[in-house]
Amino acid sequence: MDRFDITIIGAGVVGLAVAEEVSCKGRRVLVVERNTSFGQETSSRNSEVIHAGIYYTNGFLKAQLCVEGNRLLYGLCRERDISHRAVGKLIVATDEKEASELWAIKEKAERNSVSGLSFLSRKEILEREPAVKAVEALFSPSTGIVDSHGLMRSFYHHAEAAGATVAFRSEVTDVRYDGDSYEMEINRGEYRFLSAVVVNCAGLHSDRIAEKAGLDIDAKDYRLKYCKGDYFSVSPSPGFRHLVYPVPVKHHAGLGVHATIDLQGRVRFGPDVEYVSELNYAVKEEKRESFHRAIMSYLPSLRLETLSPDMSGIRPKLQAPGEPERDFVIADEQEAGLPGLINLIGIESPGLTSCMAIARRVHSLIQPYL
Ligand SMILES: Cc1cc2nc3c(=O)[nH]c(=O)nc-3n(C[C@H](O)[C@H](O)[C@H](O)COP(=O)(O)OP(=O)(O)OC[C@H]3O[C@@H](n4cnc5c(N)ncnc54)[C@H](O)[C@@H]3O)c2cc1C
């Protein structure tokens, strides 16, 4: 049977970042992806925002890896000429109560080591974004946008150049530990091989992979809940130059319906939050009114008929509706009797921003097995 040193399940942005990070001459690294190309799931269904690390619970991996990932990602984009722009973000308070919450957001962000935050007055907001109605805003200059496909392409090519093999149309259908290495089954028996280390980057299916490997995912609290986020596009465009976010509602599973801009300057609103039981990416037309209501609070000139259903993405969440925020799981399952199985579960936002920092962390976890 073929034998690999490291198998990475999933060629999303995280799997590809890990593949580049761990690949080197003489090491047998295999990435297995069930789709026909890389980045066909959550990694191409998101806001493409390089987050600063503002909202995450102090001490969470989400906070640490986002701040580190932000710095690493800007560095890589500059070095490799991957399209990106540090457009900056405004968190806008529409009344005095929300304005008082901006202070708490700033303090929390600074405890996460986010730097450069400043308050903007009503006049300063209007100078930057004339259509926005707000009494005060928090400005984050290190928030930006990135071409996520270009980023994944770069990881993919660099991983292959460093010796990794990426196999598409290859679904992992079984993972079995034999006390020494992992026997992997692809496409229900089409191919079997052994691997010393397995890195589970299977996104929305990562809990099922952990279960296949023999873990009790309910006992470990690994079972994922699907949380859909829809987007609406707007035409004519309000011409925003920055990302514009409302003040988030406490214990809400998202950041509020915000305005994202892409590298071509197109504005989209979203994502909203809807826990769902199946993976269906259709965007319902009838949500137009709730989007309109949410956006009107900070963009009162927006007309209902200018909004059109756009795309959606589904967050692999660990917390159920109403539960407190959960952190990323990035764990070597040695204590559960599965040494060298590295599970990445619940890699929702800011997973794109954090991908390089996650990859470094995975690399340090697998050192004992190399
Ligand atoms: C609506 C939305 C907005 C977001 N916005 C942002 C943002 O602006 N900034 C940010 O930093 N993050 C954002 N995120 C989060 C970010 O998109 C994810 O954290 C990131 O894309 C996760 O990447 P991944 O590689 O872990 O997962 P995925 O991209 O889902 O990749 C997992 C891969 O595993 C493969 N796979 C699954 N099962 C198997 C199997 N059995 N065998 C083989 N292959 C398998 C899948 O086909 C898939 O290609 C957002 C997420 C959502 C849903």
C-alpha cells in the first residue's frame, strides 16, 4: 500500500495553506479533495475580508490567529502580488446607545492586540462615506479585502512546487487507525493508502471525518451546526469606499448585515444569519425586506427595489443558536488514542484571514510525528 507522511483532507483555503506550510523536499504530502477543483465550498462563499481581530473573545484562538493571520496575509499578498486592498472598515453607531458600545468594542479589540483603531465623528464619517447616517464610528485601518481565489491558487502552486500532490475527485470515505498509521479509503474503496499524520480540513464535513476516525463527536462537542449567510447585491451602487458594519448585537451568531466591497468596487450586503439543516445555497427573494430594514438603519437612502438576491455561504458553527461563541478547534487527538490526527473543526470566520496562522499552528502540532 502507498504510504504518505501527511494527508490533508480538503482543498479549501485552510487545507491549501497547511499544504504549503508543511510541504518540503523529501516529505510525502497528499491533499485529497472530493470536488473537481480547489476552493469550491466555503472558501469561495464568503466576504473576502481580511479581518483585524476586533470582536473575538479575548484569549480565543480566533483572536490570536486572526491578528497573526492578518499580518501574515498582507505580507504574502505584497510579496506574491495577490490582489488585495487595505480599504479599512467603519463600525457605525446610529444612536447614542450604540455609540457607547463602540468603546467596549475598542477595548476588547485592543486586548486582542488590534492596533490603529480610532473614533470618527459624524462629520468625519460624512467626509469618508457621504451616504452613511451615523452619530459616531470606530475606524479600523487594518481591515481589508483579498482575492481569495488568487490566494488559494498561490498556496496550491507553491505546495505542488514544494512536492505536495493534490488529488481532486477524491472523497475520503473512511479513516482507520491501526495503532501505527491511518488507513485511508478514497471513493468507497477505489484507492487505499496509509498516512502517518492526517490533517482534517474538511470544513462543513470535518465533524463527520472525526466521527469516521472513531471519535464520539457528541461527547467531544464537535458536532457542527450549519449557519447560512445570504448576500444581496445593490444596483446602482452606493459607491462605498470602506467596509461599513453596524454595531453587532450581543450573542448574535453574525456581525450584522454589513456592506462589503470587492476588488472591483462592487458593493454587496450580508451575510445574515439563519441556522439551516441542509446545505442549500439558494438565496430567497423574500428576504429583501428584512435586508432593506437592516441596511436602512445606516443607509437611509437605500431603495428596496435596488436590492437583488446574490450568493450565500454556510458557516460550520460549533455553537447552536443563542449559545455563547465557541472557539476554533485545532487539536491533536493523541489523548483520545488517535495520535497524529489533527482535527480542525468549526473554522468559520475569521478562517480566511487566519489561514496562514492556522497552518503554522498545525505545523507545530505535527512536529512530533515527522
Ligand atoms: C458567509 C460567510 C462569510 C465569511 N466571511 C469571511 C471573511 O470575510 N473573512 C474571513 O476571514 N473569513 C470569512 N468566512 C470564513 C471563511 O470563509 C472560512 O473560515 C474558510 O473558508 C474555511 O476554509 P476551509 O478550508 O476550512 O473550508 P472549506 O473551504 O469548506 O474547504 C473544505 C474542503 O474540504 C472538502 N471536503 C469535505 N469533506 C471531504 C471528504 N470527505 N473528502 C475530501 N474532501 C472533503 C470540501 O470539498 C472542501 O473543498 C466566512 C464564512 C462564511 C460562511
